[in-house]
Amino acid sequence: MEGEVAVRQERDARVVAVTGPLDLDSVAPLEEVLRKAAEDGVAPVVVDLSAATFADSTTVNVLLQAHSALGPALRLAAPSAVLMRLFTLTGLDTVLPLYDSVAKALDAEPVAPLGADGGDRGDRGDRGDRAG
């Protein structure tokens, strides 16, 4: 099964739903959506990982690059058990902004549009609604 990426607007956020495996052969659409969001200054971007069935190091790299580009505007929602295990084993659960559900990611503290705060895209440290 090949992975799929579907994008929708929900409230003031771009929600990116991922289905199936994310690996070297299938992660390009997600990478493109996240790159475009960063270029467009979209905030927030919620990536729904509840239906992701696999992820490899390529996916980890894409998510880390997106986190670097989007900062607190990137929100990873409802990671599947497989992805949560990967995030925990690699320590990314302490780096990436993880939320239990898309709703909690959408309800998280609003972020300024990218570039509106003088370029600070660092993590604000709000981890109250995080998955784990």
C-alpha cells in the first residue's frame, strides 16, 4: 500500500492527513506540503498521523526539517502506535510537538504567522496537551 496525503483547511489551520506508510518511496508528497506551508507562512500546520502505518529515517528527517522551518506552527497529531514508538525510541517525543488528537492540536496556543515575530520559530515549551 502506498502512502497518501490529504490536505484540508480546518478552522485557521492547514490539516495534513497521512494514510499508510511513510518511507523513502512515499514521503515526497508530505515533504512538499510541509515545504509549501513554510514558504507560504501558513500557521498552524497540523499533521494527522493517526493512520500512518510505518515511518523510516527519511520521514524523521522530513519532520525535523519541517519543525526547523515551521517551529511551533508545526503540530503532529495522534501519532499511530508505530510512529509513537519510533518517536519515543529516537527521543523525538521530546523534540517534536506531539498532540493526542487533531482537536487538541487545533486548540493549542495560537502562533503568530511565520516571520511576524522577528524570526523566532523556536519551541515555546507548551507541552500540556502532548501525546505520550
